[in-house]
Amino acid sequence: MSDQEQEILARIDEQVKNNPVVLYMKGTPQMPTCGFSSRTAEALVNTGEKFAFVNILADPLIMEHLPKYQEWPTFPQLYIDGELQGGCDITLEMAESGELKKMMAEANAKQQETA
Amino acid sequence: MSLTQQIENTVQNTFDPEVLTLENESDQHAGPAPESHFKLTLVSAEFNGQSRVKRHQAVYKALASLMPQFHALALHTYTPEEWTQRGQAPDSPPCQGGH
């Protein structure tokens, strides 16, 4: 593994661990540039819960190395409480069942306690 | 062999699925590539007891050598029991021309 790769993976790890909910997506929730990212961001917005996002198009190194982080080759990627939840399809299923809002709320509450 | 057939064969051999539906959705998306966007619905007993993340990771792993050749794979994985309750996979979103 190259130094650069290690450095990027460490940066991703920090983002995932320091944010209760973080979405890696193409574009932003306001201006998504891919249908899958768009639907996923919309599902998160609709929960009313707080979340962080990283626009991978603005950070090509993250885009290049993120697939190796959790052996997940596609975008978007959703992490809650440090754990990969999945991409668009899984997020929408979680939104439908109500699980998404619940998990986001719990992760956000947990961070407030420790802050 | 077309990319579609290669994906189907690989998935068939890896998961021994009860249901395997591979839809080519490339015509719903921007760009000229005829085999760029796919939707895969898979029902297999192999998924029993596996989380959704694990199921998707298993599919991605099986398709690792083919994935660089296409842009998007909408993935819907169910156990036979889940499939009986559900009966169909949700629709994919339209592409917005980004890459």
C-alpha cells in the first residue's frame, strides 16, 4: 500500500468515526449529480435527522480509494456510527422500514452524550 | 459473450439463485453505452442469516473482474423467505448524467 493510499484511508476512517452519520456521494444533497446519490441523500434529508456528507467528485483521491475502505466498490456509501450500512438500495429499504431514522437518531444522540 | 451474459453466468454459478433477474437499464441513462446500467434481483438461500451489507459485498466480490466495465448496478438481494413476503424489487432511480 502506498503512503498516499494509507493517508487517504486514514482520512476516510477519521471522517467515518468522527461523524455519527456520513454519506459519501456524487455532488451534494442540494445538487446531486447521480440518480443513486440523489435518492439516497433525499432519504436522509426526509428523516429530519442531521448528517454529514462528502462530495467525492470534489475529492478525487477519496473517490479513488474509498472502494477499498470497506470492500465496497460503488457510490454512494452510507456510514452510521462508524459502520457501513450500504449504498442506495439498502438505504432506501431502511428508509421504508423506518430503521433509517431510528439509527440516525440514535447515532446523533450518542454523539451528543459524549460531546 | 455479452457483458449481460457474463454477469448472469457469474451470478448463477456463485449463488445458485432461485430467482435471478438482470435488467439492462442503460437506456434510462445519459451516455451512449448500451451496457452501462444494470439492475440485479437475486433470491438465494445463500443469503440466509447474512446482513444486507454482507450480501452486497458477496455479489460485488463475485463480479469484481466485470465491474470496471459498467457504471451502475442496482442490487436487490433477498432470501427465499423474504422474497415470498415481498414479491418484487423496487425501481431504480434515473441517472442525472454525472459519472
